[in-house]
Amino acid sequence: MKPLALTPNLVDQVYDSVLDAICSGSLAPGQPVVQEQIAETLNVSRQPVVQALVLLKKQGFVEPAGRKGHRVTPLNPELARCVYAIRGALDRLAAREAAGNPSAEAMLSEALEQGRALLASGSVSDLIEADARFHQTIYTLAGNPLIAETSDVHWRHIKRVMGAVLRDGAQRRSVWGEHAEIAEAIVAGDSKRAGKLAEKHVTQAAEYLIAQLEQDLAISA
């Protein structure tokens, strides 16, 4: 997290910075969220931090931790299943409706180039944004505004789960290889294949993450 300049929308900026840290893993699941530390890091007073934490708690990203204040809510298999169930349905529909769009080749090529350029950077935060941008490009190409609107409701949780996957170097390469296959089917106008590949992409990510989470739970039990 980087220090922030004072602006009218300071609470939103603090919220975005803390959520970005949670999604990227720099604030790990179960880690205490210390108001004073966040305020000092971001160069702000405690007031916008308190307000941002209220929003994050309401949305399930942080939870009470007794006298310690708050901590990052741990990821769990059930949350991952819920998030990916939504993603699977949306992404399959979006890919099918995007297939054959005359703008698909240019827009998806740009999104793929941006993502591939980041594979060696090691920045989970940047990779999350690039991954989200690729899928949101497909939503735009689908021409159905309700897909993007529905996605927006859940996208914060989706980003967090994406972050847990993209911290694995091998998964990063696999993800962008699958993106390329989806893009190829969309550009070719093969709606059936595009939809299947999009759903498979989500299913594989879900299986990987849920297995990791269940393994962590078994170790800690």
C-alpha cells in the first residue's frame, strides 16, 4: 500500500487500498487489520480508516477479532464454490454472446498482450486487474449490459479469490493460456466452443483453489 494524498473521496481510497491488499495477499487471511498501522502507511487520519473498515466488514472482507479489533476474513471452500458458481454461469453466457463480434479480435488481442506482459512481473495486484480486464472485455463484447451489471455485484469477492489463484506462478501461465483459447473461439465465432472453454476455465480454477483451501483446513485442524 502506498501513502495517499488528502482528497474528498478519502474513504473510498482507503477502502480500495485495503481491499487491494487483501486481494493481493499482502494482508493475508486471518491477519490482524490494525487501524493505526493502516492510517500511518496511507498517511491519513484514523477516521477514514474506521469508515472504510465498516464497509469492508459489511461486505465480509474483514471480521471482528475480539480485543484485537479486526482481522482479514479467511477464505473458505464454501465461499470459493459460491463465487465460482456465479462466475461460471456469467462467463459461459458472455463468451457465447461475444462470439463473432467484429471488434473481438482487436479488443481481446490487446487484453491478452497486457496480461502476458505481466506474467514475469510478480505483481499479483497487476495480474488481478489484467485478468479482470480480460473477462470484462468479453462482457463488453457480449453486448448484454446485464452481464457486466450482475458481475459488478460480486466482482470484489471474485477478485479476492482470483488473487489466491494467481499467487501460484504455474497457475498464472495456465490462466493466460486458457484465456488465449477462449479468445480464439470468440474471434472465430464459435459460440458453443467459446462458452464451454469459458466455463471450463472457471471450473479448473475453482477445483484448484478449493483443493488448496481444504488442504489448509485439514492441516490447521
